Amino acid sequence: ILVGFQFKFMFNDNIRLVNNALQSLGITRDAIPWLIEGHLAFIAISIAEIWSSTAIFAILILAGLLAMPKEPIEAARVDGCTPWQTFRYVTWPFVMPFA
């Protein structure tokens, strides 16, 4: 609920927080009606949803990384895997059930 109020405040036409930032950077000249037009409202809601769920996914992935045993990573290094191969073939499959 708080995320909704926060983003409603940011995209509000009267307060114009996002519009002022875009105009100050020279990206747009006129105020954009973020919450009035359908496709722009969808974009604003998508941004809010992504922002609010990022922390949850980060915590889940961190839990997966902390629960991962060290032996498979050590075995991959002994076998000559590069750091990318270790991540792709060892770490990522272990973390996927947590994500």
C-alpha cells in the first residue's frame, strides 16, 4: 500500500516530481499525464511493481547463496572452470529453487 502512495505521489500531475526531473534533464518539454493515459499508467505501475519486488527477490537469492555448500564450487575450481562457468553451471542451478 505504501509503495502505491509513494509512486502516486511521484507520478502525480500536481506535484510533478517525475515530470520536473524529466524537464530539468531536457528529456521532455511538456508535463506527461502518467496516471491518466492507459499505456503510461501501465508503465508507471510496472515501474512501481518492479521496484517493490526487487528487494524480495534479492533476499531470496541471497538466502540461496548462503545456503549453498562450498564443496561444488571448490570442485569446479579444481576441474578448471572459469568463474563464469562456475556461476553458470554450479551456482545458478543451486540458486534457482530459491528464486
